[in-house]
Amino acid sequence: MDLGGSRTLRSKERIDRFLHSPQTEIALVVLILVSVMLVVLEVVLETRGVSVIWVQHLQVGLTSIFMFELGLRYWVARKKRRFWRNYWLDVLAVMPMITAFRLLRLLRILRLLRAGILLNRSLGRLSSAIATSLGLQIGVFMVIGLIVLTGGLATYLFEAPANPRIDSLKDSMWWSFLSLVAGEPIGGDPQTDIGRLITLMVMMGGLTTFAVFTGVVSAVMMRKLETFMDFKALEIDELQDHIVICGWNRGGHLIVEELLADGEMNHCAVVIVAEETEEPAQSLRHLNRSQLYFYPEDYTKIDILETVGIRHASRAILLADATHPRTDQDRDARTVLAALTIEKLNPSIYTCAQLLDRRNDVQLKLAGVDDVIVTEEVASHLIATSTRNQGSVEALAELLTVQSGNQIYEVQVPTGWVGKSYWSLAQHLKQQSDALLLAIESMKKGERTTQVNPPTDLRLAEEDRLVIIARQVPKF
């Protein structure tokens, strides 16, 4: 990829993260609500023959912001067809020509649906339990409010001049709500053709909405609404810098718990790809699942890896898959095959693979896998170390979890410390950050070598990395 294309890709990634950040989504919710209130104010002023310039200017300004936002979303969208499928109502609501027609201006209220989606997604970031329990309620009340508000404003705009029973916006809103609930016009029949059309739309909207709570139609509508208001409105292949876990076994839930417990990584989405099984969802149901995605497919296939966005992922974890009965050799073979595919699709990704047999390590190293862990070897070494020292398991357990005490961190050598001795940096870290410098990782002839407890006079190089024991990442 040339330099210009690389810069464009990085710009798109930054804008995509900005558009989907919690602060931006909350700001959009506020702007949408302000825009809806301006629509109401505009209708009231127009029916009274009053023209207020600042209302029109403010509405034009908000519409311009929404158009700019949608333009950015279209630019960063990797699949333009999905953009039109997800945002066609929003595009329709901000079209400039709708201001020329009195009824079409009410289309701006349709962005209330987008506000409901963004609000529910924000709740999901706080707590998946809250989002699950309130998601359907938010969807139902948003649809009811949209019907009542649109029907009331349209009635006040077109029916009030010809209907003596409607004297104010409050009357038209009350008429719209009662007609929605009763399924028939309450307070008199409409006097105009547009009024009759509005009445029909409100009644049909009421019948459809309240059918959600009854019978077979209720079950269908509730599933549709729950899907529509899902706080994971983004498709999996729209994720950026996420973690992909290929395969699943009994230790999978512990890995996910550790990743989500890390303060530096708990914002990353985690995509779990395993053949048809409900085990990941069942074992992780106690976690906040707003960042978890489950994809029940075969992770050794190229199209599946591309679907879960492996080209845009930052890390990949390959587990010894136990979702189906296979021999250890077959399980390692699937791990090797998936590793080869992942490194081919995304050479810059960090990959960690779990093996059952050390003899398969050669293929993974040739594929470019960064770290290989043979589970039985690690467990055996821990048991032997504990037996030799008659203890030390608690110290090792503390270092291997981020949920308590000290952890192991790896950081780049600070620029100011290049060329200085290992011992001087070790003393500085202990005094300033209460951290222990455990090892130095160096690159020699293209291979990574690790020196644990290196000589005191070892000079630090620019490409070296520090392995540190601390309660949090040291600040240089």
C-alpha cells in the first residue's frame, strides 16, 4: 500500500473511532432531541403566522451537522450498501428539499429512532443487564412517542384550521394519543383528507404497536424490535483493533475474563469464533457482554476470518479447540492452519497460539506466530517449581492475573534511557514507580531473545523492550 493510501486508511480509522465513541453518540442524542423540539416550535409558530429567523437558522445548522456526520459515516463505511440499509431514514430526514413541503418537514422526527439506538448502545456500555432489561422498553416507548408526536404535529398543522375541536397543540397531541390507544378517532372525525390520512396512520400504528404485547404477533414484533434496538448495531466486520479468539475450550472463559479485567484492554471488542456451540455464551453470561461477539463458524476458513474482520484486528488468540471430539494432532493441525491463514491475511497482527504438542511449534514459528504456549508444559513447570521451592505458587498466580496485586508488563525502552545500563534503569523504576525490571527482550538477527535478570552493565538499545513487574504500567 502506498503512503497516500496508508494515510487515508489511518484517517478513516480515527474518524470511525470518533463517530462510535460514547461522547459522540451522547452528543448526537442531545442534538437529535433539540432538532425535534425545534420542529415542534416551528410548527406552532407557523400555525400562528409568526416567523422567527433564529429557529430556522438553528434548524439549518443542526441539519448541516447531521449531513456532515452522515457524510463521514458514508466515507468510512467499508460496505456502502450496508450504510444505505442502516441509515436511509436518517438520509431522508436531512434532505434539503423536505423544507419546501410542510408535511415532509416532519420526517426530521424520524431521527428519534436513531436516538433510541444510540441511547440503548450507551446503556449497554454501562451494563449489559440494564441494556437487556430496558432495550425493549426503550424501543416500544420510542415508537409510541414517534407516532404520537408525528400524528399530533401533522394534525395541528393541517387539521386545526378546519376542525373547531382542535384549538391548540396540546389538543392535537391528546387527540393523537387517544386515537393511538383506542384504535379510532377520539374527539370527532377529521375534516380534511390529509387529516383522515393522518388518523388512519395513527390508528394503524396503534394497532401494530400494542399487538407487540399479545399473541403470536407479539412474539414476532418483540424479536424484531429487540434486534432493531440492539446496542450491537454495528456488524462484526465493522470492528477495529479488536481481539479474535479462534476455538474454545474449558479455559476460554478465564482468558476472556483476564482480557476484560485489564484496564488497558477492556475497551477492545472480543470476537469468539468457534464451530456451532453455545458453550462460550453460556460460560461468559456473567460478564458484561457489550464488548463480546460470538460467531459460530469454522475459523480455519478464509472467508470466515475475513468476515470477523481479521484484517483489522490487533490480536488473535488460537485455542486448542475442544468444541468437537478430535485427536490432539487434529486440534493442533487446525491451530497451525488457522495461524498460517491469519498471518497471511494480516502480517502485522499479534498472534498467540495454544498447542498440545511441542513438536508442532516449528510450523507456527515459520508462520510468524509471536508466542506459542504448550499448556501441559506450563502446568508441569509450575508444579515442579512449587515442589522444588515448597511454595511460590501464590507469587506466580499473582503475576499471571490482572485482577489483583502485581502484574507483568512489557514496554518499550524510553528514548532517554537508550545507551544507559540496565541497573541504572532498574533503580530508577523501583524508586519512582515501585516497579521491578525483570528482563530485557532484544532483537538479534531478526529473532527475539529474552534475558531474565541480565547483567548490571548491560546497555539498553532502542529496539529493546522491558519486562516489568508492577501494580500498573510505569509512567516515564
